[in-house]
Amino acid sequence: MSTATASCGTYRRPSMLESAAAGIGTSLVSWAERRRYIPPADLAMQRAALTRRQELGNLRQDAMGAAHSGLEPRP
């Protein structure tokens, strides 16, 4: 058992309400990111922003999955 796990106690699965709140929060952040203004003059900027948003979405999903998996964090 790592010191991080030992200091936090045992793992507790999130409640349905906590899971729903995390999902709603993630959806709101994604929605806000999609609404941000991107200047139409530079198509390359738009493509790069879209790629960053997709990568951030993937990282966010990975982080949420890891947070709720009960696995110990990597060093």
C-alpha cells in the first residue's frame, strides 16, 4: 500500500450522485470549450484547437476513469 493510499484510507466507490455530477461537470467543460471563439481567418489554428480539445477530452476521460478505478496512482 502506498503512502498516498494509506493517508487517504480505503477506497470508496463514488455514489450515483457523485458520478452523475462528475459527468455533468465534464460535459459542461466540453460544451464551454466548444463555444469559445476561434478566429475564422486561420484554418490551421482551428484544426490545432480542435485537436487540442479532443486530446484534452481523452485525457479528462482517462483521469476520471483512473480516479474511479480504485487503482493506486503511478509514481
